[in-house]
Amino acid sequence: MTVTHLATASDTLIEWSDTLSVGIQEIDDQHRFLVDLLNKLHRAIHQRQGTAATETILMELVDYTKIHFAVEESLMRILGYPAYDEHKQQHDHLIDEIHELQDKLASGKASVTFELLHFLRTWLTKHIMEEDQHYSPFFLSRGAVATGANQSVAGRLWKSLFG
Ligand SMILES: [Fe+2]
Ligand SMILES: [Fe+2]
């Protein structure tokens, strides 16, 4: 795989802000982690950390994205979210695109570029703001822990021990 280096104004691709919050603590934490990974990938390319480092972060990002989608989809099925099918289609579509891209990268037909990063950034922010934020009122009405709300007893205990 080739890594293309292009000049960019900043090391940070996405700044987390409240506009990205879905209002559910656990999901916000996962989205923040995805944002961090995308920024890490951006830095690796920007700072020319090399192909191996870039590939490793990209794989981490792809793996974590799949885990995150699986968590959201499980919650939707457990809670009976009415728009589950449409939401899952969006997830499947991105995973298909990523697999195609990984094939191209593996066969040397594409490179990890800032264009790819911008595609991932646009997709992630758009999906969070247009699709994920739609399920939050439904999840919250069924007992999801709101961002910033008091945590469960187990959560508070964990924080007091390790936080
Ligand atoms: Fe999400
Ligand atoms: Fe989603």
C-alpha cells in the first residue's frame, strides 16, 4: 500500500463538539473513540509516520467501527427500534465500501490519502448527526443512560476505584 502525503492546515481532522453528541453516554464515548482514531490516522499521514503505522491505525479504525456498529445494531434489536433496517443498511453500505477500499489498498490500486480521510470524516459526522441522533430519543425513553447523567451504582463504583 502506498501512503500519499499532502499538505494540510491542521493535525486534527475532527474536533469533538456537542453537535456530535447523541445524548447517550456509552454511545458518545464510542463515537469519541472513533473520532480519536480518525485523528490518529490523519496525524500518521500528516507526520509521515510510514506505511506500516498508517496501515495499523486504519485496521484499528475498521475493526472498532465494526464493533461499534454491532453494538448499535444489538441495542436497536433489543429495544425494538422501528428504523432498524434502514440504519443497518447504512452501516452495511459503509462496511462494503471499506472492504472494497481495503482490497484496492492491498492490491496497490489505491493509497491512503487525505481524500480517504475526508470521505471517512464526512461519512462519520453525517451518519452521527443524521442517523444516530434519530435513535437517541427512542433509546433514552427506554432507559439508556444520558450523557452527563448520574451513572449506575456499578459505574460509580468503577469510577471511584479506577476513574
Ligand atoms: Fe454510531
Ligand atoms: Fe449508526
